[in-house]
Amino acid sequence: MSDEVRVDEQDHVLIITINRPQARNAINAAVTGAVSAALDQLEVREDLLCGILTGAGGTFCAGMDLKAFLRGESVVIPGLGLAGMTERRLRKPVIAAVEGYALAGGCELALACDLIVAADDARFGIPEVKRGLVAAAGGLLRLPLRMPYQLAMEHALTGDPIEAEAAYHQGLVNRLVAPGQAVTEALALARRINANAPVAVRVSKEVISRCLDWTTDEAFREQEALVRPVFDSEDAREGARAFAEKRAPVWRGK
């Protein structure tokens, strides 16, 4: 794993930290490779139930490293997207823990996560239009799914930053916390998720992430194919037994 990305484990959570504070955690080739490798690890290891993406030094991520871009470094992995993440379909939930700036590609990484915890002085934004570019790593696609159309359009066309409190009220952010507490709160949220049956969590995430692709006629049929194995699982029976016996369930992930 690159020194420019730290990977830690805590309570079945993989914490991925972009570690280039001197460059405001901008994404270069090394960051791209290391973030992608960490996400591979999250996907294949059954003991890891949830991920957290964050940045070191009080900044989440300022987007693509333009100096690295000019050197010819690639920050996109074909089929997986920016930092090997923005086009990836992850089975397990990932929480963005945002301190400081999440701009351009950094905002797109946060949008690629399932939940966002932000410090109340954080700022989001897709300012690409100010540089003659477009937010093509998922920003334009995901922003109107997370907030009202008109607000997403305003943010995309002006390129102006979004204050954390506004992002919270617009539905972009799940939790607002004091500066320096984003990872702590993200871990608390991850623990609440991890207390539930792993297979049920993964299927719930998949249904929510895919349902917008389904027509009304398809929706229940497609959902049934995904959820039927959950109802037939050992964990479903364990959940019912634990409820009846008034004890905490012991999940096996099967």
C-alpha cells in the first residue's frame, strides 16, 4: 500500500485515509492505485463489513492533482473510475468522513460513498466549470439524485461551494459534527450498521442503489430475486430466534 494512502482496521471497519495533506489530498496515480487496492480488500474480506473514506490533515480531498495530470499520470482506472472508485459497484457500505474541502473529484469521491458525515465547517463543490471542465467522475450524475434538481443544477452551473450546513439541509450529508470529529462519528455510524445481519445489509444497499434503474413493472420482480436468499438464510432464522429469546443475535453472514 502506498504511503500516500493509510489503511487501518477497527471493529470490522476498513478506514481508508488519503494521506497527502501537503497537496490537500489531491488524487495522483499512487492514491488511485492504493484506494482501489483498499476497496478490493474491503470487497473480498468477509470480516470487513463497512468502509470509511477520509483525508489526512483536515482536508478530505481537493480533487485531481493537476500537476500529476500534466506529468501524464493516470488517476482513472478503466471500469472503476476516478481513484478506482467512482464507477465501482461496492457490495458493502462506505461512509465518507469529510473534514475541510471535498471539491471537484474529492466531492465526486464523497458522492460515490453511501453515506456522508461532515464537519460543520466542511465545504463541498463541483467547480469544474470554472476551469472549462465538467464533473464527469459522477458529480453530474449523482448530485441530482441526492438533492433537488434545481439546487443540483445551480451547484453544477455556478461551480460555487456548498457549505456543510446547506449540504445537510439539502439532503447531501447524513450527519454534521464538530470539526475533527468526522471519523469518530463515521465509526459510530458504521458500528450501528455492522450490528445488523451482513447479508441483509448488503442486499438492502444493492436494492436501493439499483432501484432507479428499474421500471415500475420490473421493481418487485428484480427485488424478489435479490431478497429471497436473505429470507432463506441462517441469519434470518437467527434474527427471529434472538427476538423470541430476547437476546442479541449472533450473525454468521450466511
